[in-house]
Amino acid sequence: MLFTGYCKTFSTQNEGQYDTIGAFWDQMSARFGRENLRGLGFGWKQNTIEYCIGLREGEIGPALEVDGAVYRQVSLPDEGWLSYTGKTDELPLLYDEIYRDGALLYEIELFGEDGGCQILIYR
């Protein structure tokens, strides 16, 4: 599977990524609609995460100007993903459950306007 979208690096200190990635989602949702997007987290380091936002269907394309972001294509595994569902406003609790079984290589996040979310993970 090939994920294409716009990527930024975010700090994970003090769980600050929830607010900063949320602001990135708001920025991209204003252009494309929240339910048309998906987010990819990967490349965790001690205090950072790489995070991309792309379309659920099709490609955004490399010609946009997105403040502080770069266009990327990330090759992902086709199989072996696990799915979790929950509420966006309870995202830290959902991730507590997910991380009980260890670190991730990739996560794909999908958010709905109704406050629901789906997290696909790959270890």
C-alpha cells in the first residue's frame, strides 16, 4: 500500500502531539473535509513522530502549499493491520489500550465528524 500526503514532525513530549496534530488535521480538514482524510503516524524517535495526512481515496498531489509540511510517499505493508474504534475525545485512552501490547511501526487514523475514530495499527 502506498500512502501519499503532507508530512510534519511533531514533538511527543508531555503528549503534546494530540494538540499539534489536531491543529494539522483542522488545517487539512478545512480544505478537504475531515471524513475525506486519513492520517499516518510513523518514524517514532525518542521525542518525535512523523505524521502525514492524505486522502482516504486517491491522492492529494504534490502541488499544494501546506504550512510547514512536505509532500511524501510512504510504502506500507498490505496485510497484518489491527483495527481499533473509539471516540476522538478519548484518543489518549484508546492509545493507552493500543500501547499495552508494545510499540508500533505505523498507525493510520480516520476521524468522523460525529466524533468517532478508527485506528489501524501495524507492529
